[in-house]
Amino acid sequence: MSDLPNPQPTLDGLSKLIPEVVPNGEADPELVTIGERYWALAGFAPELGTPVWCEKAKDIDTAGWGHQIYAVAAAGVRAVVPGRSCSECAGPLSLTSRTAFQQLCDGQDPACVECTESLMSAVRLVVDPARKAKREAAKAKAQERQALDGTYATWRQAQQTTVAEHYATVFPSERSELPVAPVRDMIGALALLRYAPSTSPIDEIGGWPDPLYPDSGKISTLLGSLVRASLLKIHPTSSVDAFVWAPESFEDALREAEGDLDAVAVPELTGNFYPMTARYYAPFGTSPGKAAEQLDAHLSTVLAPAGMTAGQHDDLMAVVQELIAEEALRYFTNRLDELYLPAVPDNHSARLTEAAYKVAEHRPLGEIYNLVWRATRAAAEAAQKNPRAPRTHMSTHAINRFETDAQRAVADPHWELKPFTAIQGQGPAAMTRALFYNVLDTNPIEASVPQIKNALPEPVTESRAEDSASIEYGDGLAVMITWLHAHPEAWDPHLVPAALSVLEEKREDTPEWHFEGKILARDAGKLHRLYERLTPALGVREATLAVLGATGMLVHPVTRDRASVTSGEWILDELSILLFGALDEHTGDESGGGGEG
């Protein structure tokens, strides 16, 4: 007897053991394919003589036939070793698994598939008709899910393509004149440019440590105003979820198609969007970075108090009062939260806001912080003394106290209040910082409305303001209406309502995007209805002039010749072409009123 290990077969000897893969007669073709992949042998490792398989067993997908890959393979094929017999039945040796083949290579004599009852039981389970029907049902469901996922992916891609095309950036921009907007909007735009982490693009506005505006619930409205004023545009990389679609969602589209994937409607923009989700950029300049710099410089110039008219001074002071009041209301809300008191009840919100705005007209923010602290401290003390009282009553008590103290602070200017210098954990909002630090160059906690108003320079006259900031659309509209009024015999007023009626009906025509056609049709309808209401009282001609003037009130952004204009400008352009084109045909004068209008 020798202690030496069994001699290992040579590679030539191992090659004689390579099995022949024979499909089972009535096996499902999918099972045969799985079996052939399982038994696909690449060769043997030269050093160890161990089998090397083309695929790892764990990488072979059993397609739902079962979890035991060797049993699924045995249900499809037999791996028969030529010239070798089963150790139990003496029949042809069919291998039960890769492990059995390794044992054969090591000199052992494994049993065949038919003699391995556990394997045969597993094979019968794999090919069981009931299980097969269940597997096919699951496969059909998976294919249906795959088709649904594919349609959904296509739908989302269509949304992304639509957003990218509709909101495509154009640099250098075709419009060189920077917009002039209401004072409040320009301060909001300046705050975005100065305090956004990045301006290319401006995004995640809801995640700023100090909010854009003191009341986070009002930021969406502010952003919408900035877009309508053309101070900012929506960036094409905005998420498709930042827009309102028709159909509103893929689920709605699928429901409208009654489950028919081939009939799912293509998503279309409606013109509405979710401002807090969208991304923004400054649109006018040679590049995104230059556009932000130019808009910042432009806003700094336009917002300089020394260059403002009296009306703009009034607007500026209204924003000062608003931001002081809103910062105070923000502190009031935060104090209630710190003291574990309920939020302000809805039926008392207007009363609190009115008191804050009233006292903001007379006192600086630091003193109003003092009033808020007093009121909320009194409410907290009342809650401790009356633990059984509803805590909402304590919040109401805070409002009552603040309202009383605010009234006294307004009525008695000599009532000394120790101003707070800062609120820990609550810095001024970005818009408050932009107004006080950048525009007024003063402290938002210490300055009051009367102090700021008294420090303002003398306002400029209207003519000087027009020289410094040309508002081309407004000037052109005024000139046009003045000329038409002075030359009643040179134009036909009936052309305007007729054209508005056509615009109202042609929802599928120009401009380039379907949803903008709906916007223009809607606004044309508003003007047409205005004409119908005014005509009985003013007459056709004066009603038409009033309608032309009303185009200046339509400010929804649309596109004309790849440039952003308001819906009112778009409609007025069409009406001007109609009116003065008819005038030229009538008079033959190419340089008459049409050029000025």
C-alpha cells in the first residue's frame, strides 16, 4: 500500500472526459439553451487540471424556471461522458452537475442523472405544467411591465426634449436692451444674482440657509414675477417636474388612452411651471456668466435711488416697509415654534399681518423684534400658568399682545424700545440684504422707513428717467395711440376686433409652440371681450384705442422670432401690421404714421 496521492490525469486524459451535451427530446427550447450554457466548457487550467467554464453558474439567468441551475440544466439537456458508465446502473454516464464533473476528473465514479432521485425530483418540479403556467404568466406580466417602463421612458424623454427645445439658451442674446421692471421685481432679481450659490444656473432656491424672501411661501410668486418681467428665464436643464404638462402625468396619459400604450398622448407644455423646482439664468449677454454680470450692473444702476422718479421712490419705500414687516412676521413664526406653541391660526393671520405692516411703517426692525419677543414670551408664560388651556389660545394671546404693543408703538413715537441687534439663527433674507445693504447701504435692523425716506435724494423728473432707461414698448404704444387718435380718418377701427376674433380662434397657428398659441388666444379673447363691453359707452373708435392701450397690461412671456416678448407686445405687433399695412395701401405713403407707430 502506497502513501502517495492518486496520480492526476494529464490534460490529454481530461480532454477525453469532456461531455457531449444532448438536448432532451421534448424539452422547452429555453431550457435547452440554459443547459447548453451551463455545460459550455472553455478548457482546463494547465497547472491544476481543473475545468474552466465559459460562464459562472451564478451569471446564468434561469428565466424563472427555478433557482437550482443544475436542475434547470438537467431539465433541458444531458451532459453525457463518452465511454464512461454510471456506477449504479452501468448505463451511459450523464453528469448531474459541474461538481460531479470535477469529481470525475479527480478519478471518482459519480452516478448518472437518472440514478440521482433528488435531482430527478427537482427536474420534475421544473417541468411541472402547473408551475410552467405560473411561470409563463409571470413572464407575460414582466414583459407587460417592461413595455410599460419603455413607454414611460419614452414619455419622459419627450418631456426632456420639449423642455430643452422650448427653453434653449441663445448666446449671444439677440436682444441687447436690458429690461426695466417694477422696483420690487428688480430687487428680487438682484438678490438672486448676489446671494445664489451659483448663477449658471440659479437652482435649489428652496434650500438656501437664509431664504430668498422672508416668507418662504411667497417665493414662488416672486420667481414667477421675475420670469414674466423677463429679468430671468427658465434654464433648459430644469427638471421636467418643474413644469405643468398636458396630460399632467404619464399615469393620466395612460388613463386617457385606456391602457393602450400605442395611444398614449405626447406630453405638451401648458405654459405653467413650479417656480421652486425650476432653474434660472440671466438671458441677456454674450455668455451666461457675462449676462449675469451685465444684469447685476444694470440693476444696480436702475435701483440707485439718485436716479429714481418720485413714483419709483414710493415703490422703493413700499418694499422697505414690506420686508421689515415680513422679517418681523418670520421671527414671530419662529418664536412660536421655539416655544412649542401652535402656528398662527388662519383666522388671525390677517390681523397679525396688518399689525406688522402698520408698525413697520414707523419703527425699525430691531424694535419690532423686541415687540415680537415680548408678545411670544407673554404667551409662553400664560401657557405655563394655564396648562389645561388649549395651546392655540396661547398663540392667539401672543397675537393680541403684539397687536396692542404695535398700536402703542405707532401712536407713541416717544415710547422707547430697546432694539435687538440680531436674531441668533435667523439672518435677514436675501432680498432684505439686497435692498438694505446693496441698494440703500444701510442696516436692515436699525433703519426705519421714516429715516430711509428722509435720506433719499431728490427724485429725478420723468423726462430724465426716460433718458436713463428707455422703455421702448411703452413709448411706442403711447405714440401709436396718440397718432391714431389725431388721424381718425386714416384707419379703420373695425379691423382690430376682427383681428382679435381671428387670433382668439386660431389656437393651433403661430407662434412656434402650441401652448403659446393658447396663451395668445386667451389674451386676444380678453381684449375682444373688453372691446365689446366698452363699445356701447365709448363708441367703436374710442373702444378700439382703449383696447390697444390695454395690450400693455398683458405681460405673459411668449416668443417672437426667437426673442422673448410679452403677449401684449406680440398682439400689438400683429395689430400694427394690420392697421398700418392697410393705411399704406390706402395712402401710398411709406413714411407716414406707420413708421412712428
